[in-house]
Amino acid sequence: MQAGERRLATVLFADMVGYTAVIEQLGEERSLAFTRMVYDRLTEAVQKYGGAVRAFGGDSVMAIFGVPDAQEDAALSACRAALWIQTAFAQAAESFEAAFSVRPQMRVGVSSGIVVMASVEGETGPLTVVGNCVNLASRVQKLAPSGGCLICDATRRLVEWLAEVSYEGEHPIKGISTPQILWHLNAVREDATRFTASVSRGLGLHVGRDAEVTSLLEALEASREELQVVDIVGDAGLGKTRLSFEFLQRVRDWNLLVLTGQCSAIGQRTPFLPFIEIMRSAFAIATKDSLDEISRKLEMGLRASGLHSTENLALLFNLLELDVPLGALDGMDGVLIGLRTRDLLPALLAERCRDTHVVILLEDIHWIDGASAELLLGLVEGGSQPNLMIIQTRRPLYDPQWCNRHSVTTLRLEPLAINDIGDKARAQLGVAELPDALVRQLGERAGGNPLFVEELLNSLLHRGALRVAGDRVEYDDEIGHTALPESLHGLLAARMDRLEPEDRALLQAAAAIGRRFDPGLLASVVGLVDSGAALHRLHSQGIIDREPGSSSHAFRHVLMRDTVYHSLLSDRRTALHLAVARALENRHAGRLSEIAQTLAYHYAHTDCTDLAFTYTARAAASSLSVFSLGEANGYLASAIAIYRRDPACAQPEQLAAFLADYALSSNISLQVTTMLELATEVRPILEGFGDSREHAYFLHHYIFCLIWCGRYRTALDVQNELSAMTDRLDDKRALAYALVSEMALSCYCGQLSSEAFEAQRQRAEVLLADIDDAYLHNIFRAHLGWNSVTRGRMAQARDVASDMIAVGHRTNDPRALGYGTAMQALIAMMSNDYGAALDRAEQALEVSKAPFEKAIASAARHASRLVLGVPGASAEAAAFVAYCRQQDWGLFLTGPDTMQGIALVMDGRISAGLRHIEGCIVQREKEGYRVAADWNRLTLCEAYLAILSGSGHASPGVLARNFFSLSGIFLFGPRHILALVDHARSNPQFDADGQHIGHAEMVLGMVNRARGRKRLAIQHLTAAQRIVASSGASPMLLRIETALAELGAR
């Protein structure tokens, strides 16, 4: 270990009990002899197990294990040393007593954690170790009993199954905020190895990889007929990538097209990252290709597949972060571009599979970005594509939702058996036989992990314990036994320590770039003209590999990269990230948008907060442009965090534009809570900036988030601010945004009369005719339809819904298609046609892609299922309502929440059901959503009517349980219904000839019929028939006509 690096280490403190009193009695000269004897015993124990004494205080010692020289079993060695200290002093007790009349008792404390070795007295001063675990070890030692050893919980985890410990409880530690769990160290097992630890943990039988290769071959054969997905699952180091490689080597003569996409932790928020790599490979695009060459290759590929069009070419340019030809994507926003991209990539793949057997290898999908995950899910659910096999590798903690499909075969890799370990070692060394001692050591220490086997052999070769001469292997068991690491961290750190300083520095720079790195970029970062010789040395030591068909290199194991990277101190790490970012900017001058996500990552690890904010905001905008909401929201959250740490990182115009993007993403992804918290924080800042288009955009999206969460009155206040701002601004786009949100809000608050709404509609349509904004056009159409629904103009609402569906089909925009279909479901509900409502809601869910349409369709589905009495509907609806409350989606729970009351009534819990509906009415009035409150009043009337007419055919038990409620309804129900209807009919949003008034007239007719008032019943039912008939045939109209016929009306 070099000075100025981080390292996992174990620290030991030992102190003698009563030392001061002993020294006082002994005098100076005898005290010196006594102290030397104590020192000898302590240092002997530390050095016996490979530790280094870092401080001695007469009666105490501080020792460290794992630095400066890495140890594969630092924690275990420290525990052994701790126990040997007690043994040594027990064995020397009589000697001490004979010489000094005292039997020394020691307290020992052990702690493990990250430390830094550095000089605190300047660069030339002595090195010391600094870290929290140093302080903790000192404090733990003070709590240890005389003659005992205490260890911290981190150390206990490192020696689990290797040492015997007993729980000592939680203890407050001075200087540490939380209590620490401590353990008493009783013993270290004689056979303490990784192998025995694995057996103790009960890992089960070890298996080889022949069966997995066979499964892959069978899947490949089956994929000639239809898509096959092989899901390879295993912990880091178990050989997922190697298994894929061996399989592909086995079928290299099968005339396959193999396309590889690599996911990474750095690129987890880069939309379509693995598929970008796949597309580059499919179109044979090289890193050095010019823009013209890339364009030529893309055009040729599209023509060959029969999918050439200006739009498709532009979509690929956009996907590859290239400048899109002017006008090629006019009329499409980020949402639509993202959706079209999701359609284009599978189409290209399908065309390629017509005459080619394609294998896609997606590596490390536990780091997959959201857009790629959606695309992969779509491919798997499609399922019928012949000539396509997908191999995906992942770690067990990530469990994709598509893995339960019939086309997916999951291969779970288990640790290797001892025979497989021997085979792997023989193959790696290129020999036929191995010494039994070596196989035994590999079996005990590798724990069945192929990565451990590879790295253990490399370590033995570098330490000279293993030598290969032809087909003969020489192994020094004595050296090998002590040199073989027992933990991967210690092993990798040990390999780093053996590197030459210049190679070590190069490897650290490579680790800052990432697991994969370009030699040219690496040379720029470290200031070398040529890094080839150093890379060759690192390759020969098995640390890095050159990627086939590419100039790029990669760490052989990601854990090696992580070990190197995390060994860097923050200053060094910051400097490397800055150097990487600057080098990338120089290499991609004029094309920085292509690497915004990468630059955002690197600058985020530097002190250049202005550039970190700039590129993170740009990465967010790039993700929004392809409708990757998860990635966009991640970048937006990162950017606002940067701004919070340093408000000077962004100029006012830049911040306003960023906040407009943040508001848009929060709105269309229904991240309501995020938006409300953001608005509270940044609205004063925006107000300080003054009026602007971006400020108007922010308020527009804030208003919609307030609508989604049911804060209609607050939304109205914000709308007044927005309208006043756009009156001051001479900006047609800002005015269009203000008009659309005002019209939408009126559907809930009713602040615009029918005439005023129509006037604003005409103004908005004039403005929108010149504005290319798919989001704004869709939300405008949606609320034209919703306005018709709220006023009871069902025929007009149906026309708007049909128009939206037609637009969705014409423009291939699932937002218009999804909302138009969902609106048809809502209209059917208003007409009591719950069967049709359920059908349309489920259709809407199938075609919807955006969260808003999905939420509306889900609400209609749950409400309809409740009324229809579908088994399990109540529990599902309750879960949906609870989820809406959790997400603060007050709008979307409105219908299902009310219908839960109807379901309770239908289930015989009449009192509870009626109270529930009444509670919904109160809540909607409190929110300011009177339209919904009055719809609920009419729903409550229907519940009363069902009870008064006896249409529920209640059992005697139900009648008995609800005796008092039923008595009240029969006595006062008609009067209550009249009051509810009068309130609903007075709603100024309801058209006099609209269906809601028709519904109210029907209720009046039915209640008068129940009371025997035939003339009044016919009068109201006739009025209801006239109004409802204008909306076309419906269950509501059939009820009215049936009642009139039974009353004998003509």
C-alpha cells in the first residue's frame, strides 16, 4: 500500500490492566525491564500473525493488519493475534510474577474498516493510519474484560464461521453517534478456511457448467421457431460472462449474428444504453467513423431492412446522440420520440431475423436503464419472433418482471465443485495434472467461485509459489499456504501492491474512467503519449483484457476495478474524474450532447459544480427527449442536489429552463410529491427571476400536479398568477400553456362558465395551430372531452374521445389513443353501462404507455369491477385507493373510492357503505371538486333507491344487522333523496339538458314512483327520457323507458 490510499484493514489495541499502579511500585529501572518484557510479548503476538505495530505506550500497543502490506485474512489474523496475546501473557505469568511480583492482565479490542495511510507531519514525516476504526478499536479495548478480547460487528462479519464469538450487546461509544454491537472473541477454529466457512453456511452441493451449456444449446435450437431467452443468474465472480463466452465459442461456426449490449452502473440512467451498443454493432459503426460515414451506414441498413424513412433515420440519429437533420422530427416531443424508438428497434430486429439467426447478449442487466428494460420486456412479451435468442446475465438481487414468461429459461449458477475447480485450474495453467496440495488449497480457499480460482492462481504465480515448466507444475506448499488470500478484497489489494508505481497509477486512472476504457482516453488522462506497454504488462498479469474486435480494454473483473477505485483518496479521485471529463470534452468537441450522461457522471465527482449541473441537466433533457422518465427523474434529482449544495452553479436562465424540464417530467410521470416539494423550494427563486416563458411552463405543470393530487383551490390561485404573468408576457407559447391549464382546471373547479370556456377554447385553438407541441395538444384535447363529461354532454364527449383515438392511430401516439379509450370508459360509467366501461378501461390499459392514461384507465377499471361485483374487486380497489393516497393522487382515487361504498352496500354492510359515500361527498366538497361531490350525491341517491325498492333481495341476516339503518331510510330516505337531488341540480357546471340533470330527473321519477305518486313520477321520468335519449342508447335510458312502461305512460 502506498501513502495516500484507502484500504480495508483491521486495527488491534491491547492495554494492560493496572499498569500505572505497577510502575509506581517498581521504580524507574525495574519499570523499564517490565515494560520491555510487556513490549516483547505484544509485538511477538502481532508479528506472529503478520501485523505491524504502529504505536506503543509502555503498557499498550496499537497494531494494524492489512496495511502497509495487504493481507487476504487481515481480520482473522488480528483475531488470532488477540487470542495469542492472552495466551502469551498467561504462559508468562509465572515469569512476570517471579521477576516483578505481578501477573499482567490484558484487555484487547479489535475493529475493522477503511483506513488511510498517510503522514500527518508533512510528506517526509512518518506514516500513520487514520480512520474511524482506529478510534473504535481503542474504545472497544477499554470495554473489554481483564484477560478478554472484544471485537466490533464489522470484524465479526469478516470472521463469521471462522471464529467462535458470543454476543456482548450494544454499547454507546464516545465519538460515535450510534451504539455499537460488540462480540466477545472466544476462539478461532483450527480448520478456519473459506472452504469450511462455506460448508458451515450450508451453501449446498457444487455443480459444474456442462448442464448450463447444454441448456443454452437447446434454447438456441428452439429459437429457430420462436424467441428464447436464457437468464443467467449468479453472484459476482461465478462465471456468468464466461459461460456466455464458452457457449458462443461452441457455436461460432453456426453462421449467427451476435450482438452484445453492456449495462453498467455508470450508465444506468442512460436511456437505451445496451441497445445503443447493439445498434452500433448492427450497423457496423466504428468509433472513428465520421458523421457522414455513420449516416451512410444507417441509411444502407435501413434500406436493406425495408424500414428506410426520414423519420426512422432521424430516430436512430437521436438514439445515437447525433445531431438530428433539421425538421426530421418536427411534430414529435420527447415522449413520442421515445415511443417511436421503442417501436423501431424491435422492427429492425425483426427484419434482421428474417434471414439471419440473431443472438443478443445483454450483460449485467442488474444495471439496466429503464428504457432498455421496457424495450426488453416488450421483446419478451412479443414472444413469437423466430430466429432470435436473448442471453441476459444478472446478479440475484435484480429480478426482472419478464423472467416468469414461458420463453425464458433461468440458469442459476452455483459454486463449482472441487473436480470443476481442478479442471479450471488445469485449463488456466495449460497442464494435465496438478499437485494434490494445490488442488486442496484451491478447494479450501476459493469457495467454489471461479473468480477466486483465477485470482488465487495469478497470486501464486506472481509470488513464486507456483511455477509452470512445460506440462509440469511446481508448487511450494509452505509459501502457498501462507500467501494464498482468503478474501477477495485482500487478494485484489495484494495484487495492486505488487504493481510498479507507473502501472498502478495507470490502473487507478482506468478505474476512474470505468470498467471499460479506451487506451487513447486513458493516455490523455495520465499524460502519456502511448500507454500500450503498460497495458500489455497489466494484460499479462491478468488484470485487464482487450475487448475482441475493439481497441478498448476492460478490467477482467468488475470487483478488481471497484477495489482499485475505492482505494483512491477523495482528492486523487476528484483529480482523475476532472482529467477524464476534460479529456472527453477535448475528444468530443462539437459533439458533447452525445456524452452528456458520461460527463455528468465525471463532473459530479469533482468540485466543478457549474459543469456538473450543466451536463446533468443536459442528460435529463436528453432522457426526456426519448420518454425515459425514470432516467430523466434521476438526473433531475441529481442536478437539483448539485444546485442545493452550490446555488451559484447555474445562471438564472439556465436554472429556469432546468426547472421547467423538472416540472414537465414530474407532471407526465405523476411524481406529485416531488413537484410539490420542489415548488415550495424554488417558486421564490423563480419569482425573483421575474416573468419568463420557462417560469410560465413551470407554473403550468405545477397546476396540473396540484390537480392530480386534488388540491384544486391551490391550483386556482396558481392559475391566477400564471394568467396574470402571460398577460404581461408577449409570448404566444406561454399564453397557450396558460389557457390550456385554465381550461383543464375549470373542469374541476368550474370557474369558467360554458360561454367563457368556449371563448378560451377558440383562443387556444388559434394559438395551438402554430405550435408544435404534442404534449400540449394532447392535454388540450383531453380536457375538451372532460369538460363535456362534467357538463353532461355525453354525445359531444364521445365525439372528442373518438377524435382522440383517431389522432392516436394517425400519429401513432399512444397517449391520445390511451386517453381517448379511457374517456370512453368514463362516459360508459356515467351512463351506468359498467360492463362496457370495464371493457374500454381494460383496452385503455393495454394501449396506454404514459402514467396519466394508465392511472385514469385503472380508476375506471376498479370502479366498474366494484359495481359489477367481480370477485376480488373490493380488495384490489382498496389497494389501488391506498396506492393513490400514498402517491398523493387525489384525483384518480375519486371514482373507485366512491364505488367502494356501493360495494359495501351490495355486500350487505349498508350503514358502512352509506357512511363511506357520505364521507366521499364531504371530502370532494372540502377539496373544491363540486362536480365529483354532486356525482357522489346522485350515486348515494341510487343506493337509497335500491334499498327503498328492495331490489337487493337482502337475506334475513342482512335485514337484521341493518335494522336501524333500514328503518331510517324507509322513514327519511325519500326526503334525503330530494335534498341530495336539489343540491346536485343547482350545480352551475351541469347543463340544463345534460345527462347529469337527466340522471337527477330519473332519480326524482323513481322516488316518486316508490312513494306512489304516479303523475310526478311520469313527469320526471319523461323529462329524464328526453335528456338522456339525446346521448344515445344506454342502460340508464333503458331503466327510464322500462319504468315509464310499467307506469303505463305513453
